[in-house]
Amino acid sequence: MIDTTMGYLAVYPREVIEAHRAFIARRRATRPGEEYRTPTDEEWDSFLGHFEKRKLSIGTCGRAFSSPCVHEHACLRCAMLRPDPAERPRLVEIRGNLIDRIAEAKREGWLGEVEGLETSLAGAEDKLSQMDAATARTATAVDLGMPTFTQIAGRATDTRRRPPPSAP
């Protein structure tokens, strides 16, 4: 935030700091004062516990602090699940289990179960593709090449013809 302010102001660090402090003061003036009190031990424990509860077997839940899980902990179906590529074998196993359960549900005529399991299977396949895309992004290096001198010099030289200097 201060770097951005410095980019806009870019004169003296003292002015930047004063501008940033004024910005914070304006923001705080619009918010209720009770938000700036010291949290109780219970509130702090709840906040820290939130992050512990976000750790899942195949990744991390990205939902906001103190927000309920709208998918009732059906994490494979949730867009907020951030899969960990290291847990790909576990997710492949889960997908295989879902395929077996769908076959069983179809065989037994449990049509409601089939629908729910197919939704979870689609979620598992989506998470696998997210994992593969993340792995491909980190494993792929882009060679930008090294510019040659003529490429650099070509940009710096003036190629327009100039009239010869006039004689004195």
C-alpha cells in the first residue's frame, strides 16, 4: 500500500507516510469503533481455529473466516477447495471409489444416490484437472530468449534520413 502511494506521490517519504496515515484515518472513521478493540482470548482462539479447520485431506478450504460451509462439507463439489497437487494419488483413489459406488447404486436402483455421487465424481474430476493445470504451470518454463545487440541497437538508432548540414 505504501509503495503504491509512493508511486503516486513519489516526492518525499515524509509526504508518503502522511498521506498513507491520512488514508487509514479516513477508512477507520467509516467503520464502527468496536472493531478496533483488542480481541478476547475466545475470539482469538476462534480465529486461529478457523485456519486449522480449513486443512483437508486433499487441499485447503478457502472460505472466509466465520462463514458457514454452504456445501455441508461436500468439499469435492465446492469451488472454494484449493487442491494440493501432492495429494493427487489420494484424489485418484477417491475418484475410483466414487465410480465403484455409482456402479453399485445403479445396480441397486438407488437413483438419488447415483445423482449425488455423479455430482461428486464431476467435482473430483474438476479438482484433478485443477491439480494437473497447477502442476503444468509450475513445471513449464518459458524461454524469452536473449536479445541480440542489433535488436537492442535497432530500437535506439534513428533510421530517418537527415539533410546534410548546411555550409557556413
